[in-house]
Amino acid sequence: MDLHELIARGEGEALEFKQKTTHPHRISRTLVSLANTRGGQVLVGVDDAGRILGVRDAEEELFVLRDAAAHYIAPPLAGLHFHEVEEDGRTVLIVTVPESPRKPHRAQVAPNDWRGYVRVRDASVQTSGLTEKLLERQQPESQFEQIPLNKQELAVIDYLKTHPRITLAQFMKLVNFGKRRAYQTLIKLVLHGYIRHHDKEKEPYYTA
């Protein structure tokens, strides 16, 4: 894909702009969040507004990225692809991060401090223990078992066709279930790949 087309898409679940990598600690979070979610790309040399500033030293940026993938991420992240693009004398690095078959990965954010991240819209969001358990089940090469859905489960799918997200409380109200039964239903749908669990905010929520 053309660099300008990529930038025009704007930052999102599968695309991040970075003016420069600065330090392996910081870029490791972004790499982990993409690998733990559905993969994506990082444009190094592009600022948050989508302006092409270019990198000062592409080799230095590549060193930091490879260092982050090998030493600041556990388990180490393999399969990164780097592509240099020249635009008006400025170099932009397109870093492609595949969805990982070895989830969950964690990033070293400080000495002896390793944390998991997933991608929620355009942000790298720290995971909880529950999310990490779900990630272990959600490997890209494994086929989700398609299960027949009952009326209440279909109600979640239909709700998410017209709403960006649903919380446990909203689902309880929607189908008139108690908390435990509602939670089990939502987690079942997550584990079978129908919906996704997020815990970015105080109250966890689910998206299609």
C-alpha cells in the first residue's frame, strides 16, 4: 500500500504513527499491542498529525526496533518486516507486525516490570489477567469453533451491529440475565471468537 494511502487511513487498531522510536521500552508496548491483537503497522517518521517528518538515521531506528523485539518483549517477537520509503528526501520506516502465534506477549516498561498490552482503537492498552487468558486461546492459526447461538447470544451480536460496545450491565438488562449467567455468556462468545473483551476503562466492555 502507498505511504500516503496508509497515512490517510489515520491511526487505528492496526496502524500507529511514531515520529521516532526513542527507546526500546516505549516502542515495545506498541509492538506487543499489535502482535497481541490482529497485527498491524507502525510508521516511524510520521507524527501524530500524519505529517511526514522522516527519520534522522534509519539504521539507528532499525537497531532500536530489533532490540525491542528481541530483548524488551517476552516471549521475543519474531516475524517483523521493515520497509524503507523515501518521500521528498525523507525516510519513513514501515514496520509490519504480524498477529503473533505465541500470545500473550509482554513488554518491559521498566527494569523487572513486564506488562501485557492489546490494541483498542488507536491506543495500546494494558491487559488484565483475564484478557491474557483469553489471548492464550486466541491464536491466529487456530480455527474458532463455530457454535450454534441461542437467542440471548444472538442478541449480543445484533446489539453490536448498531452499537460500538456493550458492557456486562447493558447485556444483563438486554436479556434479563443475572450477573453470573450474563458474564458466562459473554465470555463464551469471546472464547469462540464472536466478540472481543476489553478492559481499558473502569468497567470492562465487549466489541464485535
